Amino acid sequence: MVKADLTISIRVLQGGVENRFGYKASYRKVCLAKQRVIARIYGNWEESYNDLFRWLFAIQMYLPGTWVQLTFLSCVEAFEHCKSLISIDDTHLYGKYGGTLFMTIAQDGNSNILPIVFAVVEDETKEAWSFFYLI
């Protein structure tokens, strides 16, 4: 079912498992199974990240004149069009890695969010916030 439609909801998958196997799987188990199927089809995040530089190099080799820059230049250019308010917030990350995501954002006139700075830290502590403010 996931292979046919990657956007299929967990609830629909739960129903499919129950109809086919007569087993009522928990939301969490079905969600984890969906993630494993997607990783099996497309590879996992670590493999994808490790392959990034190889892919970029291959693009440059086979498409002469291609230029690769791993910066958020569009964000730098868009910043001058943002409202004069900057927001700082955090969110706790759950799942395999955990931690806390700190972020500083701005918004443009259409309320589109522009990331300015972000960092992933182990815990929300005074030391972590101090580190983030120094970035």
C-alpha cells in the first residue's frame, strides 16, 4: 500500500493491516513500519546525506558548467524583504535521534518563514541556549 501511495495515512494503513491479517496494529507500529518501507524503497536519511557530495560531484562532472553551492543564498537575498521582527523558538525532537531544535526565523510580507539560524542540541539547557545565541 505504501509503495503504491507514499502519502497514504497511518489510519488507512492500520485498516488495511486489520482487514488483511485480522490484527489491530498500534498507530506507532504502523508508523514505524511505513518509515521502514519508505527507507527500503528510497534509502535512509544517513545514506542519502552521505551520497549527497558524490551526487553533486557527478552532476558537475557530467554537466559541464554546473555550479554547486551549499548555502542558503536565496535566504540571504530574501532577508532584506522580511518584516523587522525576528522570532526565536525551540521544539523537542522525538523519534530515533531526539534532542531539541533551536531556530531563529523571520517572515516576509506574505508570512512565508525564512530560516536564519538553526541548531540541534541534546537538551534545552542554559549552556545550549548560550551556544545558540553566540552563533
